[in-house]
Amino acid sequence: MLRGLWKLTWLEIKIFLREPLGAFGSIFLPVVVFVVVSRFAGGRLTPGSLSTAAFLRVGLPVLVAVLIALSGVLSLVTIISIYREGGILKRLRATPLRPQTILTAHVLVKLTLTALTMALTVLAGKRYYPVHTHFPVFGFTIALLISTWSILSIGFLIASIVPTARFAQPIGAAILYPMIGLCGLFVPVQSMPPALQVVARVLPLTYSVSLLEGIWKGEAWSAHMCDVAALVVIFAICTALSARVFRWE
Amino acid sequence: MGISGTPNPVIQVSRIRKSYGATAAVSDVSFDVTEGEVFGLIGPNGAGKTTTMECVEGVRRPDAGQISIMGLDPFRDVYQVQDRIGVQLQRAQLQKRIKVWEAVDLWASLYPKPLDGNRLLEQLGLADKRNAWFMTLSGGQKQRLFIALALINDPEVVFLDELTTGLDPQSRRAIWDLVRGIRDRGKTVFLTTHLMEEAERLCDRVAIIEYGKIIDIGSPQELVGRHCSTRTVVLATADALAEERLRAIPRVDNLIRQDSQFTLQGQGDDFVTEVIQCLSEYRIRVTDFRTVLPNLEDVFLKLTGHSIRD
């Protein structure tokens, strides 16, 4: 039984939106960047530039989705380390709140904000996006939430090992953002050197991108069960690891 | 030990140990806390106060030894225990932008029978801060909020760890009144402090702890009587023969003269009376007279060989 889960989740959403950069930085900024980049790319869209068109049709939307997920994870790493350093985690833990309630609340907050940012981006895309695309909005959102949820477990692992809140942001970024280069979004995994292929195969982002691209293009979920399974396995491994090494203070 | 005759221990700590790596934070600590009393664990920073308290709260597990609180095991039955205790942690913080009422509301929702949060905030003088963010509160206001959170479940035992550290004297006094109020409502209070004045004013009994070991336990008066029997009298007189007469008092161990001011030290409760009798017998006119009684600070100095502030 997770006593206090909904109240804590709602409270954490409100607190997050009160941060000076909270709502703006994590919800509106990605949407604004998306609109500006797509307008810029769209301006150079000539009938001959097939690769730009292809990028706009699938690549950019998936990249934006991945960035939304990663910024959520990074923000979780930062918040957890600030809470630990400030003794907030310890204070919450000395109540009947179960540890898993506190952590679940933060995961729910990040998933809610991810879904919200996603919805705003879709709305902005409908109006401003230069290429008309039809994609399963609901399915894509679910795919993004599964991806975020899996990557959040890596966030917890990072939050378990960063020494202080000051290092949380840079260390988190240094671990998370290189994944974008190896996830198959820019270079197909098959054409990477073997060593990098191995790395790419263990990164959750590789499976997220495969899943997101597939669902975006309208492929069936049944064709991507391997991706979902991989994301679940990564979640299970990282959660088990961070349960062992997580420090409350 | 109990005032009403049969002692009724709410907390029993027996021979607990706790090490962090190679450092022993607590070694072989035992004590009982009686129902309805204010019990203080006093000692310098790093003496093992917080570790001991956190073991009793169930936040930490001792490496060895037994703890029983209200008949329960604080670590095994942690959730049952947490419903019945209130906790204020040292140097704890809340989310910077959580509002006072939101914190109280969240805490209230975690317990089966919470008190009325609004009334509690009123009693603690925080009613007009209901909508303030935690980060905007002063040190004293934060501590009062933490007291409110520790009391919200109407606990049987309240734990207060270094409650007034870092507060100005005025806020400190206000907090002391609140703690007395908690005791008056029949709660058992277990606190830690490195302020001897705080311990003297609040605690029915204290345990002095240093290097993870308890040196002595008793009421402040008992400890003073046991370890510091020296009484000091300070008086001022212009009488030329005063020094000679005062030196003649049999119990005087030490006499220091600075111009017209005399400081006399002697043993036992009768010492002050003897000084007064001497003054009246020789009709020595004094312009100042005060006694300096030993306090816990002196007890600590005597027992450990150094001041608690060192």
C-alpha cells in the first residue's frame, strides 16, 4: 500500500511548477526549440532535398521525443541529489511514507510532465510543422512514456552515485547525452564499428528510438515487443542495482 | 526514578553499538526513558547523540544491542512505531517551495488519527505563514514547523534532535516554552542538545555522552550534587578586616581578592550559610553578594576534563 502517493505526487508537481525554470524550462522551452528548429529546417525544404524531408518526417520528431525524455531524467537526477543533500529525503523517510512511495511519486511527476510536453509539442506541430505527418498520437505517447520510465531507472542509478547536487547535472548530462549519438538515430546501429554496436545494444535509448520510430511510422506494437522487453529488462536491472546502492543521506 | 513511584519505561536501550566503517559512533550505550518525562542526551558534537537517537527512531539499525520502544522493536516494527512517534531531525529541510499548509496537510494524510493542522499552526504561531514557502521562513519558524510536523499525529513519544541549534536567544526561549507545553500534555520527550542551559531548563533527566559512551545519568540537580559540590560566593566590601575574617571560616578552600571584591569557594551545602553567619557576626557591610552554583557545564568539565564547547 502506498499511503500518501497521490498527495505527494500532486504536491511535487506543484512544487516543480513553482521553480523559476520549472514550467518554462522543461515544458515550454522544448516546444519553442522544436518550433524554431522545424521552421528553420522547413525553410530550406526544397523539392530536391530528400534527406531533409526524411529527417523531418521521422528523425526530428523522434529526436525531440528523446530529448523530452532525457530532460525529464536529468531533472530527476538533479532533484533527487538536491533532496538528499538538503536532508529532505531523510525527513520524508522518517514518516510512514515508504521509500518506494517517495521514489514512485517522482517517477509519476516526470511521466506526467513528459506527457504534457509531448501533448504541447504535438499541438505546436499540427500548426507549425512544415511536413504533414500522420502518426498514432496515443500509441506514440505510450511508447514515449515506456521509454522515459525505463531511462528514469538509469537516472536513479546516476542519482545513487553522484556525490553532491553540484555534480548531478554535469555527470547526468555526460552519461545521458552521448547516448543520443549511439542510439541509431543518426547512424544506423548496423553500420557502426562492432565495439560501438555492443555499446549501442545495452543502451536503453537504442530500443526507445527503435520503438518510437516504428510506432511513429505506423508499425504494429507486435513488431516492437523486443524493444519493449529490452526496456523492461533495463528497468529491472537498473532498479535492482540502485536499490542496492541508493543512499538516502 | 519516576516521580509517581513506579517507573514506566517507554524506551529501553540496552548495550547498543554502531560503527561507521572503522569509527565507532556509539559503543555500549544503555538507558531508559520514563513515560511523561523530558529526557536529554547531552554531549559535544560527534559524541554519538544523533546516532543513538536515530537507532531508537528506527531510522538506523544498531550493529549490536537491544532497543524497545513502547514494547516494539523500532527497526522490525518501524511502521507501527512511526505511527506513534513524532520526529524532528537535525539539519533537516523540506522542499524549498512547499507551502507550510501543504507540508502539514501531507503529514496529516500519512497518519490514522491526525490532529487539526490549522489549530496546530495557530498554537505554534504559524497561522499567518500558512501560505508561505518553506524557503522564506526564518530559522525559528522552520523549527516551529518541524515541531508541528512532529506533533501532527498526536504522538506518544516526541524526538527532538538539536532543536534550537543556530537560533537566536529569543527564538530559543520561545521553542523551550513549546517543549514544556508538549510535556505538559503528557507526552514523553527525548531530546539531544549540546547546550547545557537548554538541558538544565528542559530536562527532567539527562545522560551525558562522549565518544559514544554514556558517562553518567541523572537529573541535573543529582548530577551537580554528585560531581560538583563546590559552592562559590562572590561579595564586595570595603571593610579592611574582611579578608582576615573570611579566611577564618573553616570550610573556605579558596579565596581570591580583587580590590574590594572577594570570591570564596568551599565544599558542601552549608558553606553559603557559614559565609552569611560570618558577615553578620562581624557586622561586615557588603555592597554586593551573590552565589554561583555549579551547573551541568561544570559537571561536564569535571567529568570529561574539557568544556563542551571545545
